[in-house]
Amino acid sequence: MATVIVFGNEKGGTGKSTLAVHVAVALARQGLKVDAIDGDVNQGTLSRYLENRQAFLSSNPGAQLALPRLISNYWVTFSQEKLSEWFAGLPADVVVIDTPGSLTPLSETLHSFADLIVTPLNDSLIDLAVLADVDPETGEVRKPGHYAERVWNARKARAARDGGSISWTVLRNRLSALDAHNKRVMADILGKLAARVGFDTGPGFGERVIFRELFLQGLTLSDFEDKSSGLAWTVSHVAARQELRDLIDCLAKSLGQGIAASVAESG
Ligand SMILES: Nc1ncnc2c1ncn2[C@@H]1O[C@H](COP(=O)(O)OP(=O)(O)O)[C@@H](O)[C@H]1O
Ligand SMILES: [Mg+2]
């Protein structure tokens, strides 16, 4: 049975699709068989990203880059039972699923198949509201946020279906190099929320223009390591690549045995 990683958040524009593709490619590069599912039927960013990658590979026959298999949306009409069977039958080691920044029945169902949910947050206090309603005076959690409730529902649905549990990693994306105060406040509040709301905090990503540039060619930071890609390193790429490596290590740890072992073996 494949390990399922779902990228989700109640908000758009936090880096779900970008990071989903980066993780999918990084794992595929390590020799794992990776399937990618686009659960954001309207935006289709993950699909476009991987189609751009396919086009890049077609026009650069020398480039030997890992290509996760994109599974298109034909399966969206499946019932829950069929979906269980379908997931169980996938030949992949890892399935990476991207979801929209809004509540859809499909997204809700997909969340319930996760082994691990990854939630990127933009680095602003406003974004914390998806996790919890926090009293600004005392810092106390007044009630869980909308997305925290969705994860809770997904955990219940998963437990009822197969007794399995879902890990949840929250990470900060687009960290500004300048705003040290905001960074500290965010880190502090997230640390407090983690235990209350039920997630682990993962390593974050700085604000880096490179992410926007890579999309059009369907490329990711891992591809800089393959000479055949023809990409040239700069200092900013090196730092970003390290952030990606830290994330992959962190995800492997959250997933315990399964992909941790495969990732370790493949180096
Ligand atoms: N760390 C980052 N630094 C700079 N731009 C980023 C970063 N992460 C994502 N982006 C950009 O932000 C935009 C939204 O990202 P996307 O992955 O589509 O978010 P979502 O899927 O959550 O809506 C894209 O233009 C993407 O290139
Ligand atoms: Mg998206």
C-alpha cells in the first residue's frame, strides 16, 4: 500500500501546489515510484506543473529528470469504497495529493486517505486563523480553526475506515529575511498551538523568486542536482535546496517506517 501525502490548507496561495510538486519530484529522484494526484480540479496547478515538466523533457531529450506519474481526474466520480480499492491497487510507493484552498467534497475525501497531511502557511498571523482562534491578549486557544476541524474530521474518517492514523505537519512558507519580530511571534504561537491542535511543525521555506520561475518549465530545486537539466546554481538556490532537503527528512521522520526506510536506502 502506497504512503499517501496530502498537501492541504483552508487558504489558497500558501504554496501547497509548489511544495507538492517539489516533494513528489524529490522522492521520485530518490528512486521511489511516485504518483501525483491533482485534487484541485478548478486551478489544476499541479497538473499544469507536471505537464510543463513533460514538455520540458520532450524538448530537452538530454535531460534525465525524475517524472512523477500524473494521475488525471477520471477517478473523481468514484464512490468511497471504490476509492479505497483504487488506492490499495496503485503500484506507487508514495502518492502525493494536492488539494484546493477551499472545502470541496473531493478534497475532504482525499484528506481522509492521508498518512500525512502537510500544511504550508504564509508567514503571517492572519494565516494562523485556519489552525485556531487565538485570544490576542492571552494567547489562549479559544477554538480550533476551520482547517484544524477538517483535519480532525479526516482523522475520524480514516480511523473509522481502516483504523489508521494521520500525521500532520505544519510549516511556514515564504519566510521574510527581514521581519525578525514577526518570525519570532509566529514561531512562538505555532509552538504553543502544536500540542493543542495536534500537529508537528516542519522546517520552513524562505521567500524565493526561484519558485515562480521554475513553474513554467516544470522544474524543481532537486533538478539543479542533475547536470542533464542544464540548470546553473546560484547561492540562493543552494539555500533553497537545503530547505527542501530538510523538509524531505522531516516528512520521512513523520511517516516512520514506510518511506523513511525507502528514502534512507536510496540515499
Ligand atoms: N517560498 C516561496 N517563495 C516565493 N514564492 C513562492 C514560494 N512558495 C510559493 N510561491 C509562489 O506563490 C504562488 C502560490 O503558490 P501555490 O503553490 O500555487 O499555492 P497554493 O497551491 O497553496 O494556492 C505561486 O506563484 C508560487 O510560485
Ligand atoms: Mg494550489
